[in-house]
Amino acid sequence: MTVLPADGLSLAAEFPDPAHEQWQSLVEGVLRKSGKDVSGSAAEEALSTTVEDGLTTRPLYTSRDDAPDAGLPGFAPFTRGGKPAGNTAGGWGVRQRHTTPDPARLNEAVLADLENGVTSLWLTVGDAGGGVPVSGLARALDGVLLDLAPIVLDAGSELDAAATELLRLYAERGVPPQSARGSLGADPLGQAARSGAAPEPAAAVRWALRCAREYPGLRALTVDAMPYHEAGGSAAQELGSSLATGVAYLRALTEAGLGVEEGCAQLEFRYAATADQFLTIAKMRAARRLWARVAEVCGAARAGAQRQHAVTSPVMMTRRDPWVNMLRTTLACLGAGVGGADTVTVLPFDHALGLPDAFARRIARNTSTILVEESHLARVIDPAGGSWYVERLTDELAESAWAFFQEIERAGGQAAALESGMVAERLAATWAARKKNLARRKEPITGVSEFPQLAERTVEREAAPSTAARGGLPVVRRDEAFEELRSRSDAHLAATGRRPQVFIAALGPAAAHTARASFAANLFQAGGIEPVQVDASSVAAAFAASGTDVACLCSSDALYAEQAGEVAAALVSAGARRVYLAGRPGDYTGVDEYVFAGCDVVTVLSSVLDRMGVA
């Protein structure tokens, strides 16, 4: 809408409309200053970024970047939200996850959550899943108003026992069947993906039939895409797998006698939300659009409003400098909420370290509260709607996800694709490519691969309960390669009293060496290798006083040309077994290896530790 002042003229009337070519010309000028002589569309492509699934994000989006009509919120294809009012009524639901096995401690935690903003509970139940025993569910829910607080179960192979106990508690505490809310969490295909065992859908179908008849507010099935995300899958692979799983469940339910609309009503979809806020927004919007298409093809377009539960990604959570996880989960929660998720679970910042403490749970639940109540993100229906970038990204992601879904269907459906290993192979290939980016720090991890703190205090947590051995899809973490390096450094520190060290040989004045010395120090610290600098009359003397046998030259290219060979020879004479140089590879006598932006940091650091004898 154009806002007109009192005289009726547009506020932009005095300003000419810039042409796209004008902007490209300005980009060309900036790129030329950085040494890139490109023009036209090539200039724009130079600033574009290729992300997972072959998608490319460009530096500028305009009205020429058409995307299919997203419709209206609450109407097919539900891209803009499953409800006409979005989350404006009271924000998205806040669902806290609990894995504490002790019923009394669990009860204390859930009551604290419900008293402080949590709107539903997600409980891991059953010994096999490492959660509270089924026999302890009543004690864990003591004092919980079951007609007000929806309960979501994650019981795995103990579905029958856990669901029976929950329904018994509803009856015992006088909760009318129509007042029961939540989900029994049956997910035989998700369980098969995690365990490698054949899926057994009979129990899930049986509970769905009962819920449809007796408990209209209780869903029986969860389409959990988290196993595919946790195995390293891309956003499109996560969405495609969830579609194939949802279709498989819908087929089973309709074959058992439910109508398509009734079957859709039994499903809740669970997705990962990452710190890439725009990709998360697009993922939630694309997921609704895709499921709406499935429902339309099945003849139940009105039932196509997907019920979404977003969970902040465990893959992105780090064990080192875990406080940064608060920032990651805030961005993930923002993306999920803006993307229109109905319910959001923010994992505590210490999730990767074991059982979260009360402070971590408090921060997790307050993340949503701040975004909803203080930042007012829920006051606008579909805040990202109309953004050319978001609309285009949503469309491209939906197309990629639909292609993966069709690939799974051609393979015989989700169960067959899991059994044949097709899904595992696709996810492994995606993760292998991503691992290369992580190792080269093209995907940096703050506090781990970038800006690590070797002197940080270790955060200790009680170990999480063990779960049944996984035989299916793997579980990956972004920090795993660097965590292995840091663990080697920790062991060396415990055994010798000091960390492995590298001597930073800074040549010339501060203006010449500061940038590369900082770069090298940051790089080596990512592997737990402590950088040291010693003032002495010469570089060789300083190196001898450092007590290490590995050195890294740091300076400008001009000084390298003058001094690198001579200084490297002096370092070797002083006892250096390995000499590195911070900068692009060149022909410098005496230099063994180079470290530079884009190099394989994990390989470099691993070899350094090997040469130092750090096990």
C-alpha cells in the first residue's frame, strides 16, 4: 500500500525508480576493487551463495522473482498458516521436553514449567527410551491438570503400555474424553529409522482408531522428521521423508476404515528448526504447502492444514562453549514461530551435555516468552509473507522436497526406502558434503571452529539416561570433528599439565602480522592447540624459549617474500619439526605446510596433534 501525504503526492514521487542494471553496475564497481573483474549477471552470481539441496540464495530479490500464489492464512495451500489468525491469539504453544527417568524429579520439573509459561509437556516414557518408567507416569503427572495441559508421549516400543496408562489417568482424574489434549506419539516409521528394525504399524493404527472414536482432541500419530535431520539430512530430505511417512500413515489409517479427513486429524508433524532462520521459516511454510497438496490429491483439501511441532535442532548444539547455544536456539525459535509452527520446543542450552538443570530449562521456556510477549512476533499473521526472498525460497525448497518425496515413493514408500538403505545413502551423501564445509569452516561454528576459548570452564551435567542401542540412521553433530580434537587436547593437558602448543612467529610490525597472527591463533585453538608468543632478541631464540617444536609464520605477503625462507631455516635450526605459514601456498623454502581461509582445518589440526604425539 502506498502512503500518500496530505497533498495527495507519493512520498517517493521525487525519487526515480532505480533499474536492476544500475544496482548491478554498482556491484561491479565494488567487486573490481576486490580484484574480481566481472560484469552483468556474473557480478550478481559472484555474491550468490549455494546452500544445501542445490538451492542458491542471491544478494537481491525483486518483484521479478515470482513464486506461486501463497493464498491466504488458514486456506489452502496453507503456506501462510494453518489458521486464519495465525498465532496472533496467544502466540505459538510452548512445549518442554523431559527425559528425566526419576518420577519425583520429573514431577517437580513439569510443575515448574507449567507454572512459568509452558503450555504442553513432551515426555519420554519407557525404560527402552531412557525416560520415566510407565509405572512412574502417574507420579510424574501428580498435580498436573490434565484437562488443561496437553501431554505428548514419546514411548517408542512401549507405546501400548504408555498410552494405556495415560488414558487410565484421564479416567481416574475425571477428565472427560473430549477434554483430553495432546498426542500418543506413535511413530513406527520414525522408530524404524532410529532402530533399524522393521516398522510395526498395527498398534499405531489401533490407537488412532480409538482416538478418532473416543478422544477427539487426542492425536495418535506423530510424523517425526527429526531422525532424518539428526542423520545429517538436508531441509528438503527432511520434508520429503516426512511427506512419505505421512502418506504411509494415511494409507494405513484409511485401509483400517478411517476417512481421509479423519486420518489427517490423527497426524502431527515434527520438524527441526535451525539457526538459519530464513531456511527454517521457508521449511515450515513449504511443509504446509506440500501436505496441502497431498490432502488435495487424496480428496480432502479442507483437511490439509498441517499441525506442526518445531524442535530446535540438536545437530547444531555444541558441547564446547554451550552458552552460545542460547543464541542458536533463539534464532531457531524465531524462525519456527515466524514460519507459523503451532508449537515450539526449545532444547535447553546444555542439551548436548546431559540432563538439563533448572536454569537451562528456565532459559529454554523463556525464549518463546520473550519472542512472543516482548518482541511481539506473534502479533502479525505470517510476518514473512510477501518477502520476495522468503516466497522464492519457500517455492524452491518445496520443489526440491517434492522431488525427494517422489524418489521415495518410486522406491516403494518410506518403509521400503529405509529397508533398502536408499534414505540412509542420500542422507550420508548430504552429510559428507556438509562435513567438508564444516572442516573448511565455510560453515563456521562459533565457540568451536571459530573463536574457541581454551580456558573456558567446563559445564558439568548429570549424564542423560542411556537408550536402546541404535541400529538405524546415525546421529550426527556439527561439532563432532572438532570435539574429537579438543578431547585429545584435554587428555594431553590432564596427562602433562599443559596443552599442546604452537609458536606464533610474527614477522615485522604489528600492522603486517596482526591479522594473520590472529587468524592462525584462532585456527590452532579450534583443535585445542595453544598459541604462544615469546619476546626475544630473535625469532629463533623466541622459538627455543617457547618449549614447543611447531611454529607458524605470520606476516604480510611482502615480508614473506623477503624473510620467510630465512626465518623458516632459523626455526628448523632451533629445533622446529614442522613449520607452517599463514597464507596461501607459495614457494617458500623451509615451510612445510600452509594454513589459509578455506583450508581443511580438521585435517591440518589432526596432523599437528599426530606429529606432537597427542593421542
